[in-house]
Amino acid sequence: MLKGLIVVLAASAIAASVNPVRAQAAHWPTTEFTVVLHDHRQTAVDSAIAALGNQTGLYEEALQPHIVQIETYLHEVALEYQAMGFKAPALPISARRYEVNLYPFEEGFDAPARVARANPTHLEVDVDAVINWGKWDKRLYEHLAHELFHAVQAAYDHNDDDLGGFFNEGTAQAVGVDMAYRLRGEEPSRSGSGRWAARRYDVSLLKPVDRNDTYATASFWRYLGEEVTASAKQQNASIHEIPANYRYLHEMMLEPLNSGSDKAVLQWLNSGLLKSIKQPLDREYAFFLSTFAGYGEGRYTSEKNTPQKIKAIMQDKLFNKCTELPLEGPQSGVAIPLKIDALAGKCIRIADGDASRPGPVQMVIQVEADSARELNQLWMGAAGAQKTSRRLQASGMTEMGRHFALWQVDLLPDEQMSLIVTNMDAAPWETKSFTGQLSITTTAAKVDSTFVGPLPAAPARGATKTGTSRNKQAARELTFNGSEATKVVIDADNRAVRISIRATPDILNVLAGVNAEGGAMEQILTAGEILNETLGDMNGTFFSLSALEKSTPGTAIDIAVPFFDYGFTGTIPGARISTNGYDGGEFHAVGPTDSLPGGQREFRPSGTVTIIHYSPTLLEGRFVADFTDPDSLTPKQMQESQPTLDIIGNLQGYFRIAAPWKEDSRYEPDESVTPLSDLRSDIMARMPQGQEDIVDAVMAAAEAARQTGDAPDMSAIAASQGAPRAACDCSCSGMRKLEAMGEAVDQASRAPTPAELAMAKCGLTCMAEYQRCE
């Protein structure tokens, strides 16, 4: 199914590059402005003009350069707003120009410009506040664009008071600051977080802490603008700045709003985002919080602090201090209470004392709550990594009868990580405050070994193997890391538990950068993008580690013991334990003395496993094994009644495996919120406008396949969107040509030729055949 989906996406993405959907400029009666020296509420204000004379050098004729500057700048801003499709403001027009009133504001008004909501709307500038002693105040750039956007907002059919300042002031601030920077290179002070506008996001999106936070909600609206820009290139907004496209606000504001209730506002926002960017509010808000929490690395610089330190400072500001959670705590893991307001987020910083770890450490984050519905409200992500964010899915119940969900991530060497938890339901207006618990366990293993190697050559079969010289070698220690390095398989049907430990980390995941459980489609596309860039390094590293494992005995350990259930502790003798030998052979913890007198041979399992803790959350234990090679008996030993094998080496170690329930054959996941519920959003994020029918067809096929267990039927999509079959090469060779063409177009950053576009459409026609290709 996933191969088929990728082909659909590839073809659609290429089509988008050929026929991009362009924003249509709105019709404005004028984009020119004229400054008039009076208050719109009365006739010419002689006293105001006289007041200008009290400032040295500010006579009426000296004011003219500032007037020209205001008029010129507003004209440029208006052209930007018009190009993004916004409605024209209802400002008074004189001689085919919008009027701007310039006069002294009343004492105590702390802004240099404002919009007077009237019929028509009036844009006013405070001459005393912005023009001091004949000098232009650069703050005016931001404020003029901000207030002009308020005038634009007033042209739409929604109640500004009902909608709230988090939208009205937040959007105007985002656009106003952006215009000042884009057109004049001016930006706010760094003390106010610069253009990125940091507010408290540990409180509700709709209920900012204070007026400053109302304006600082600009960070969310600017992020969405960047997402619009990125999605046009089948990319995602990230910690690195790209120009924002605010056209989506026009699409949102076209919808009327007649009530100021939280439910009505959230329904308005959700509906507007689905219409304008084809994504729901909960997804975009969760992606925003996790991405924005990493801006300290991508957008702030400091001579005094490292990027990591800057990121931590910003996170503490955004979430009113991150909760510090040590990675290395008691062996059973670490846990904290988790409380999050509705429509808010929380930051949890992993305080890892071992930044020099040699490989990735797998962390399993478990969140518990009283109901599955509460868990399904939450999204989990790593700060700065949008693609890792996903909605939690209730997975089962703890021994205490509480529901739990898991989120898994690899902590890479030298990486400092913060987790961002967002509390927003798929129906945002139904979100409740969350109270539960969060715990972290890690998967790890540590082994002491008397094996040495690699040796120059393996002893020949049948030759004497005493192992004495090896046992005299100094013991060495192996540390195992990675999501596939240590795992467990619980086979309740066959009454067995199997534990595997590998010295080599999960190289494919580490090099691909896929280090968290994000959406299925995002994971595949992320892996593809990065693997294409690092294929050479990946191959070299993978083969060297693979060769190391094969040539060095004792680096791969497999344990099999009789089935035991949650809650069991104790020692299991006679465990079947094997490890890799030389040149692909195996050693086994058996014997060492034959247990059957006579000609028959039976070397019984002799490993020992001790289980310290076993629950759905954690399997923890130790093992000890002396290894022999049952195939190494010499002719002389074969003549003995009960021969004794040589001890080739010893391994003893500790293992800790998080979330063993995932490999429990008795487990049946809670599918009240299926992965398909978010898959549509994952796909839609990669699709050009006008291709919703393809997404809906893919979703229908995927849902049918999930219910029947059969392969998805994509024939309807191929028939409606593909090329004529006679013109297509549906062989595996044809698929490889299609992939090569896509890579060439992407690397050259160009639009495909008509022939290449036809080949892309063959990807749809030949989907069924391509799915069979390896």
C-alpha cells in the first residue's frame, strides 16, 4: 500500500511543479495613500499644526519628507496585501488615494498609529509619537503595516470583538512585523524575541496571559504562513526561516463568525484551516509547538550562549519553564505528574548526564490517564522536529486499570532533547484539561565478555579447540545501543520468550534520521529524502559494522526461555543462549558435559536468566552463559561416553527493554483512533491544490484494505489519473526509470518535461505492477 501511495504523491508533486496554483491578486480601488493633517472627527486642527512648530525644525514644510515616507511605505504594503488576495480596506478615498490622518493623539495613548473602527474605517498616525525633533521613528514601519492590516480585517464579515485579540492582534502583528522586515529591513528588539514573537504557550491558545501575549500569538500565524510556502514545494516549515505567505488568512476570514463563544471560534478556526491549507487545527498547532520550540537552534544567535543554551532559554519562556526529567534514574524508569491546560502545551527536557554515549539510546515515553479519550487529545513531538509529532493512541491498560499510550524516540549521541506535549483534541472545541502521568524508560544492554577478536582465521573443523589461550585474555566490555539492538518477542501461543541483543545499532534508522514515531507517510518520505543524500555513508558504515559483528564473537546474543507473564521475578536455569562465533558460526551455552552416557549426545542448555522486573512497560534482567561449540568434538572425544566440551568464552550482562507489550502476541491495540484518521492529513500535506479527490480515493482504498486484510485496490485512481497503459512501461525496469527521473528532476530543481510528466502519470497506471517490484 505504501509503495502505491508514494507513487501517487510523486506524480502529483510533479504535476504541481508544472501547474502551480498561484494566488490571485485582489482588486483594490487604489493602493496609493495621501496624508492629511487633521483628525477625521473634526475639521482641520489648527492647534495640531501649531504644536508642530514647538519642536525645533518641525515646521509644516519640514514635515513633507515624513509625509512622503508614510505614503510611499503604505503603498508598498498595500501592493503586498493586494497580491496575497486580501480584500481592500474600507478607508476614505480622496483624489483616488486612501486618506491617512496625521495629528497629535490624546495624552496617554501608547501606540504611534491606530485604526478607528467607523464607517468608513480611518487610519490615524500620532505625529508627536513618531516624529521627534525632525527625525523619523523606525517603529512606524511595523505599526503602519499592522494598522493597515486591521483595516483589511474590518473589510471581512466577522465580528472582531467576538473573534478575540489572539487572532486580530496576533495576525496583524505577524503581518506588520513581516512587512517592516521584508520592505525596510527593520525588526523588533531581540528582547521581545525579535520577529518570532514568543508568548506563553503553556496556557490556552484562546486565552493569552496578557496583552503582550495576545500580540505574540503572531508566532503561530507566521508559522502557518511559512507552512503555506513550504507545502507548495512539498516541504515543511522548520526551524530555519523561509518567507511566509499569509494568503491563507484571506481564505479563513471569508467565513463569517457570529458568536464569540470558545466553541464557535475554534470551529471557525478549524474550518478555515481545512479550507485554506487543507489541514486541521489540532495537527497544525501540535506541529507548530514542537517546531517553534526549536527556533533557538535555527533562528537565534548569540556570542555568549550556544545554540542549545539559547533553545533552552526560549523553551523556558514559551512554556513557563520546562520540566527537567533525568534520563538515568531508577532502573524501572522515571515518572512525573503531567498536567496540561486545554489548547496548551508542555515542555519536558531530558536531562541526560551521559552526552558522550557511543550510540543512540531508545526511549519509550509512556503517558497514563483515566480514559483513552484523554490520551487521544495529546500530541507528542521532539522540539525542533516537526515530523516526529503525532497524536498519541491509547494502547492498553496498566496493572492499575489506567489507560496508557506510548511514544518512542531514539536519543542520538551528543543530542539534547526536549519533548513537547500538545493538548488539543481532533475536535478542538471538545478539548479538556489533561491530568495524568508521564514516564520514560530506555532500552539498553551491557555485557562483560571474555571473548576476544576478531582472530586472523577460524580453527578448522575437527581440530582441537582448547580455548585456553582465549580465556587468558583480558575481559572486555560491550555496550549495546539502538532501537533494534535489544528487543524481546513474547510468544504466548508457543509458550516462549525470546530476547535478542546486538552490538550494532539500528544503522538504517540512525543514518536516515527517522528517530521517532511520526505519521506513517511522513516517516517514509523523511527516510527517502535523507537516505538519498547519505546512501554512500550509510553503505560504508553498515557494511563495516556488519563485518565487525560477523568477525567478532560474542557481539550477537539470543536468549530463549519458557514463557513467563507480567509480574514474574526470579531465576530461570537452563536458558537457551547462543552467540555468534567465527566466520558465521554459532556458539551455544550448553553442557559443557554430555548428559547422556553412551553413544548418544545431549548437551543441555546451561544459561541462566534472572528477571528483575516484568510489566507491559519494562522487562529488566540479567544473564550468565558459558559458551561451547557442540560441533567441535575431536575424534578422541567422540569415543568417550560423556565427553566435555571446551569453554570458548563467557558472557554475562544486563538488559533493560522498554514496552515489551508491543511484541506480546496477546496484545490487541485500541483502534478507537486508527492510524488512518491522521493518514489523510499526512498525505494531504504533500498534495497540490485540487488533488483532494486522489487523497479521498487513496483513503477509501486504504480503509477497505485495513478491513479485509487484502492489498489496496488502486485501479480506480490509476484509471482516472494515470496515462494510457499502452504508453507505459509497467515492468520493474520501468519503475526504476521512473525513480531515476524523479531524482534527476529533484536534484536539478526544475520542472519536468512533458515526456517526464507522462512517465510520472505512468506511475499511477502501473501501480499494481510496481508494488510487486523489490
